[in-house]
Amino acid sequence: MVFADQLRINFYEGKKLIVKREDSAYSEFSKLEGGSLYLDLGNEKDRAILQILMNSGTITLEGLRYRIIEREFVIDGTALFISVEEIKD
């Protein structure tokens, strides 16, 4: 199977797409573009980010902590959908 050089990653809480919040203190550092994170699989740093996403049980998006519930690749290898639930402290 041949994979694309770019991988689009979307994060969902239930059926709701998590999008970049412009009012967030984290928005200036966020790699989210709208509701997607784009990784260049030819870039070592982006491959490291993907590896962390695949091996982690929790992530922080836009300053909120989430537990990763499920990961699903699109069949052609161009997208990864990650289902999460917010961790309430």
C-alpha cells in the first residue's frame, strides 16, 4: 500500500469536530488549521508527533485535556480520525 506524504488528523468528541479556538491562549501555538492537524510524513518532527499521538492515552488540544478513545485510519492512508473525551478535573 502506498501512503500519501501528508496526513490529515481530525479530533472528535462524540460527533463534534474539535476546532481551533481563536480566543484560546494556546491559539498562537496551535498547529490546528480549522479542525485539522496536517502532518508532513517526510518531516522528522511531524513523524515524531504522529508517533506520540499513536502511543499516548491522553492529549491536550487548545488547553483542554482529552483521553483518546479510538484511532481510525482512512483506507487510503491520507487521514486519521481520533475520538476523544474531555478529562474533567
